[in-house]
Amino acid sequence: MKFKDINWTKPITSQWPLMVAYIVLVGWISVTKNPIPRWMLIFLHAYLVAAVVTLCKSKIVKALAYILIYVLFTTEIVLEWLFGMNISPNVLTLLAETNGRESLEFLESLFSKPGLWKVVICLVGVLLVNIIAERFRLRVTVWQMGRRTKIVLKSLAALLLAGGVIFSYHYVKLLQCTEMNEVDEWRSHMRNPDDLVTKLFVSIYDMSISEKEMERVIMMAEAAEVTTQLDDNDSLNVVFVIGESYIREHTPLYGYPLQTTPFLSHEQQEGRLFVFKDMVSPYNQTTRVIRNLLSCNSLGHGEGWASAPPFTALFKKNGYYVSLYDNQKDFDMGFVFAFSLNTYLYHPRIVESCYHETNDSTFEFDGQLIDYYQRHTASQPASHRLVIFHLLGQHMGFEYRCPKDLARFTADSIDFRQEPWLTPHMRQDIAHYDNATLYNDQVMQQIIGLYAQQNTVVVYLSDHGEEVFDYRDNLGRDDWNMGSDPRQVLRWQYMVPFMVWCSERYAERHPDIIRQLHQAIGRPAMLDNVCQLLFHLSGMQTPYYHNDRDVLSPDYVCPKRLINEHLDCDSIL
């Protein structure tokens, strides 16, 4: 049979209702963004499904194809409309771990959802349209046999299929990913496919990679070694606070005209707070930052996050009572970043190796988390503590990050900004952000107050920065996108606040460290090596300590500061 005799358009002409159903129901979300490549890919996918049905000539195969389409569509709209979730590794994990009783409880909660009627109406409507299309399938097929119609159809289909084949190289790039970090990056690019079948495949692929990476990390955490012997007659509290979306230049500590940090500014004036001037985050995404923040790796030395154990395992083995209180533990659990982060932080064997306790509850405001910690640790005596707080900080939705009765700033407070493009609404958003920053300062006062009279050192940093109309009409962050002005993007999204607070007792016992802090605040550094600073501040000795990576050490050499693993930020700054 010659190629010209092959009726390659038959799947389109004979199974067009199936193809339309696939394109609309499976690709309905993805084609609204970056439409040209995604339309072509969805058309190719639909064509392949229709081709299988055409070749098999089986009603059962066609029924199975429709069942797959409708199951995916129904799953997505139920998750999205009723639970604020979508098809993701986290959802698949929850599904795999759900027992019969929990399944029954889920169904009960599903049928009690007030928006369920919208899902039912949508499904019934789509199904009726699909049935009508199948009823008229043969009539449309005959119409498509017209000479002019066939020419147009073949030309358009050939273009779409050729484009779909070309853009399928995205899947080759996905299969070349060997780390969760690489899959996260692949997923973040808007040009990559994001239809429901792709989401399902990527979620399964991500879970398989995650399992392998986590096994490596767990084995290192369980085998980690320390050589320091703690002095039972001494005590030390190491408090590590991870902030969220903190634009460093929205505090007078870095030159902001509004007083958004009265407590921390006072502590700096009193000589207890050391503010580092040149700290960079390797990413502008929480998950990627924290995986490298807690690991003992160094990106500048070519070490991925899964190449070293979490420093929490070392502190625990050294005799520290380790607490992790995470106010983002249950935040946006339906999304991929929550899966990536929680897989690392809360794997059962990681919890066993790295912490003595973690929080069971999360709260609307960070101050409530600190109150919860104080209530639950009073009965846990320990001479040496490592306490990690992961805050909501200034996360997007700024107006919800500060209790209304504590808000001080309004749109009128932003009168020092005179750019003509700033609208009153934008000024109000900036004011909301500044109120969240003010509240974050009060939370830091709470945290420091817990152990202020003891031998205590507190390290505060933010995972990344943010944009809130700081130099352009833009709110938020664009993953991996440095835009037309990477210098400004680095300044606002990647340059982060970094501070070390020392109690008076700690300063009296460690005058050499106080001197080193004074000398180090101007040195360039990156967040992925913060464990080296923590080892230094605690005096811990471990094979994972490298004095040339420790910003306080006289032997410190700033590693190459790579943004998003490939961009040398110092070549831009």
C-alpha cells in the first residue's frame, strides 16, 4: 500500500465527536495559556486516541476512551471547584493512602458540598452535547467528504499534527529529568503541556523520582555523624526562623522610609541584631529554597539538595531537642509545591531522624503558631534546643497576613511613591504588604521573647523576595522568568533579608562570634550554605562543616552564587 492511499484523516472525519470531547474536556485548561503549542499537542493527543479507536473498530475500545476522558474531566472539576485542588502528586498520594472508611467520609463530604450542583449541571450539559454530536456523527462525516472541505481539513490537520509532533520534544525533556527539582522546573515553564493526561503522567513520574531521591536523603540522615560532645552543664537555644516572601527593602533595616520593623530596628540599635547586606536566595520558590536550605549541600559547588543530609538530623544526633513548627504545613495542599515540600519535610523516616516534635495544627496568623509552640513545649525540658519556625510571613494575600486591629498603614501612607502609573488600588496593596511586614516584626518579637533571657542565638531569613509594584506594574513572582531587566528582578525577588540576633548571655559567652558577625555582615553569601553558619554558631563539629563555606569564618570564600542553577547573579549585580 502506498502512503498516498492511506486515509490518515479517517480518525478525524469518522471520530470527530471523540476528538472534540478530548480536546475540550482533557485540554480545556491548558489551551487557554500559551495556546499555539498546547493546541497542537492536544490535537495530536486527540488524533492518536481517535486513530486507536478507528483501527480497533471496537465499541468497547471507544467506550473505554470516553470513560477515560470523562473520569479525568470529572476528577479535575470536582477537585478544582469543590476542594481548590487539582490533579497532582499530592492528590495521588492521598488517594493511595486512603482506606475504606476515609473513602466513605470523603464521599459524604463531597455530597455535602454546596457547589456540587454546578458539577452535576456541567457534566450533564457536556454529556448531552456529546450524545447529540454522536447522533449526527455520520452526517458531518459525509459533509467532510466534499472536495474543498477535504482540502481545508487535510491542510489544517497536517499543520496541527506536524506542530504537535514537533512540540512533543517537551516530553523527551521531561523524561530526561532525574531529580524532583528538574521536574519542578519543567512544570513551571508555561510553554510545556499541562492537559489532564499530562498532569497525571507528570504526577506519577514525579512521585517515582521523589521516592528515589527521598531514599537517598533518608539513608544519609540516618547515617549522619557528629563528633561534638554537649556540655550538660551548659545550655544553648538555636532558633531558626524561615520567613516568607519578604522584600528586604520594605524595612528600614535596608533603607525603607516607613517604620515597618520597630522591634528589629531597636534591637539593631542596641547591638543585638546583625543585618547581612548581601544575601541571595537560589530560587524565588519556597519548595526549592527550603530543600536546599535544610540540606547540607552547596549549589555553588555543584551539590544538589539530595546529595547531603538535612542539618536537622545532625543537630538531633548531637543531642539537641529539635522542633519544627511550620505554619505552611497544611497550606495549599492540593498543589504540586505542597507535595514537593511536604514529601521532604514530613516523610515518616525523616521525621524520626530529624525532629523530636512537629506541630499538629496550623493557624491563620503566625503569632498564633508561636503561642501554640509555647504551650506545647513547656513540658519538654532540654538544655540544648534547635527550634525551626516556618512562617506564612508576607505570603501572597497580604491583606490576610496581618490582624486588622494591628494594621497601621493605608494607601495614604505610600505618598512617598510618586510614579504616575501607581493607582490607589496599587498603593493599598503596598500598604497591605507593609502591614504584613509590621506584623512579622511583632511575631519576631514574640519568638525572641521566648528565650531572650537565656543563652540564645536566632537566625532569621526569608525564602525569597516578592514584587508589590516596587519598580513596575507587577505583583508577585514569575517562576524562572528573569524578564527584560534581570538586575531588578534579582534585587526584589532574590535578594533577601538575613539577620542574626544574639542574647546578652550568648554575646558574653561568645565574644569571638560577635566580632566575626560584625566583620561578616557585608560579605556576599547565598542561603543554601546557611547550615555552615548554624554549625559555627552552635559550635558543632561534623564532617559536613566546611569553613570555606561558613560566612563567619576567616577562611570563607563565597561560592559561585547560581540563581535557578545556571544564572551567575554576581555577573549581573
